[in-house]
Amino acid sequence: MSIPIIKIQECKLLGRFVIGITLYPYIFLKKSYVDKMTPEKLKETINHESIHVKQEEQLLVIFFYLWYGIEFFIKFLKYGNDAYKNLSFEREAYANESNLDYLKTRKFWAFLKYI
């Protein structure tokens, strides 16, 4: 896995409730949120976003975004505003963000078990 490049900055593009976003190979974290985080929460957030880096890598980036968009559309029809937290990519990242060793043992395309 390539090492993600972490950028901490204030970015209105991230939206009001977004803490971070991964755009391979970058992880963008909103400075106003990072400034209020405990060191443990920051590590978990970076781990969460690093899981997305691995997902993007395994799907050759473009297929990650295609899959993400299609799955979001399908989940939106089923869950409405709760679509985001029901995406397989997000479910995997949230379920494993506190396990800082997860990426060392993560299986190939592990997000599939969260569909």
C-alpha cells in the first residue's frame, strides 16, 4: 500500500459535517475538526481514511468511484438519507477504524463482506 498524503486544512468544499475525505492518494482533513480531536480520535480518523486509500488502490481508483456512486444510488433508494453509512466501503472503514493494525491483516476486497 502506498503511504497516503495527509493534508490538514480548512476547506469549505468538504461541507459542514465532513471531517475528512480521501481522494487517492490524498487524505484531506478539516482543520477545525482536527484541532478539537484527541490524539486517539485523530489516529482513528486517519486509519478510517487510510482504509479508503486501500480500497481505492485495490479497485484501481476509477472503479472505486464508479462502484461508490452506483452503490450510493442503490442505497439511497433503499435508505434515503442514511445511504452513506450503509455503503460497503464506509461500513468496512467504520467497523475497523479503531483497529490500528487492520490494514496489516486486511484481506483483498474486504469491503465485499459489508455489502
